[in-house]
Amino acid sequence: MSDFTRLLSQNRNYRYAWVGQIVSEIGDHFNNIAVLSLAIQLTHSGTVIAALMLSRAIPAVLAGPLAGILLDRFDRQRIMIASDLVRGFIALGFIAAVAYKQIWLLYILSGLLMMASPFFTSGRSAILPAIATDKELHTANSLTQTTGWLTLAVGAYFGGTSAAHFGYQVAFIFNSLSFFVSAFCIFSLRSPQGHFRAQHRSLNETKVARPWHEYREGLAYMVQTPLILGIGLIAVGWASGGGAAQVLFTLFSEIVFKRGPEGLGQLWGTAGVGLVVGAFVGNRLGKRIGFEAYKRTVFICYLLHGGAYIVFSQMGQWGWALFFMGFSRAAVAVSSLLNWSTLLQHVDDRYRGRVFSTIETMNWSTMIFSMLAAGTASQYVSIRSIGVASGLFSSSTAIFWAWANWTGRLPEPALSEDDAAVEIHGDPTG
């Protein structure tokens, strides 16, 4: 804990970013719980929950590549502020969905909210090495992820309680205000250079924007660095079951255990607690283990994550279901934190926006199909059976990772070289 407090006391920029993260993410979870609970109360349909998840995932996938390009070309701070302001006004629109009880409003507003999201989330990852020193980077990443998962626990629990006792409007108003607070915190960041643009441009980049060319350049950089590509691909493996899990949270809480919005908040909150526990473990491990041990840890964590989720899906008692959900999330948190720290250490500043947004896009793209499959299957197959399939798919990523490691396809790359270039062959006009 001393590393975290030292970072917060000594690093002004990170402190502002951290405060903004807390407020913004708690507001996000208020919104998530309120939207999903309202939808299930109005329709009692797993298909509608899946459709809502898709209405959020598809815009995020479409916006991801553009977000990466802009974050590597323009000032990342300004883009993040714009994202917060836009989302703050969109969040107020959910109040109309409550008043008119129209599902189509939830679809549209959710889509708009998530379309603006990658410009902030990928920007936060890309900007982190600029507001933390090399020595602080692992601690900063650990605290950022721990905070995100802690706000999930707090925001989900209180979001569910708030929706149950005070109505959905309160959750949506808080969500809106949280974005404006976050925008102020990001505005307060200061750089010695006077901006937060990527410091080094690609050698073959011109002043003329060539979006497709620049995006291909980012993809080529990932392909030429097998470990970075491997981390992106295991995110895809996790998402093959993780998308279904997003839909199943609501179905387990509302239909299987009949716990209502409070139960949904408890389930998401327990998941958040598990993630926080995993983050503390990952933070300690990251300081002590070498590269080979890191890769073995990732393999073990994905096996434990999927196995615990399968057990969760078969539990008959609410308390045990919550326990195994927390255990599952703790395992995936360890691997996530270690993977993200590895990316922050090795991805070149010129490509950070594109790499992080590409991984996010790959993740969301896979989750779309997983969500759609789970929502459709819920009309014909038991929810518990879908839970087993979700756990198996999420664990499949461990098999890919182990094969790649044991066959020597995941060597440790050199630390980012600012002067290295990635050449793209083909039409020079992109």
C-alpha cells in the first residue's frame, strides 16, 4: 500500500487522473446497473439484455480504430476531455427512457455513450506513461486497474441499492455529473511540453491525415511484436466467453436467483471485490517475478478463471455463487494487470493509441458474437448450461497462450525504441 500512497502524494498529474477515474467509473456502474435492471423489469427477456449489450459493443468497435488514430496524431488530453463532456450530456438522456419506458431509447443512448468511450479509455492507457516515470509505471498501472475494479464493487453495489430505493433517475443524474468531474480532472493535468501528443511520429507519416494507412501501420507494429499480438489475442479468447458472462450476470441475478436490482448490484459488486483482490496479488507478483514466470502465471490464471466461473454457474446457494464469482474475477485480474503492465513497458509511444484501441476493438468485436449467442441461447437452453459454455470458452485462451509460449512464439521484446520505424508496403496514399 505504501507504493500507492507514495505515488499519489508525489505525482500531481496521476493524483488528478486517479480522482477523475474514481468518480467517473462509479457513475458508469450506476448507469450499467440501472439500464440493465430497468430493461429486465420492462421485458423479462434475455434477448433484450443481449441486444442492449450489443448496442453498447458495436459502436465501441466502430469507434475504436478512429480513436486510436486520433490519439496518436493529436493531443490525447483534449480528446479525453471532449469524450467526457459528450458523455456527460448523453447520460442525461437516460432520464427520458425512465419517463417514457421505451426500450429503444436505452438502445440509442447506450450506443451513443459507448461510441464516445474509446476516445477516453484508450487515451487513459496511452497517456499513463506520460504522467508516470519509468519507476512509477508498474505501480501506476496497478493502482489504475485496482481502482477500476474497486469502483466496480462500490458503484455496482450502491448503484443497485440506489435504483431499488430511490429510482433510476438518481443513478443517471450521478452518472452525468461524474463525467463533468472527470473532464475537470483531466483538464488539470500538466505537461512540461505543454501538450500530451505522442512525442515521436512515424518516419513515413506526413502532415496529411491518412487514416487507413495509419491504422495499418499500427497493426503492422503489433504483428512484428509477437508478445503484443499474443496479449491482444488472449483478450479475444477471454471475450469469447466473457461476452456471454456480461449477459448472464443479469439473467442469473434476476431470473435464476430472483434477487432483483439489489442482487444484480451484489453480483457485480462481488466481481469487483474479486478483481481488487486479484489486483493486489498481481501488483506484488509483477515486482517479483521474471518474464518466464509471468507467462506461466497468465496460463494458470486463465484456467482458474474459467473453472471458477463454471462452478459459479452451477451453485444453488447465492452465497456460494458470489464466492466463486469473486474467485473467478480475482484470477483474471492477476493476468490482466500483468499483461497491461507488460504492454505499457514495451509499446512504443507512437503506437500506444492504436495498439490499445485495437486490442479494445478486438475484445469488443468478439464479445458481440458471444453476447448474441448467449442472448439467443437463453430462449432455448438453460441459463446454467450457458454459464458452463462461457467458462469453457474463457479458459480456451489458456490453451492458446501455453502453446505459443512452449513453441517459443512469445519472446520478450526489447523496451520501446523511439527511433524504430515500421514500414508499410503498398499504396502510399493509404
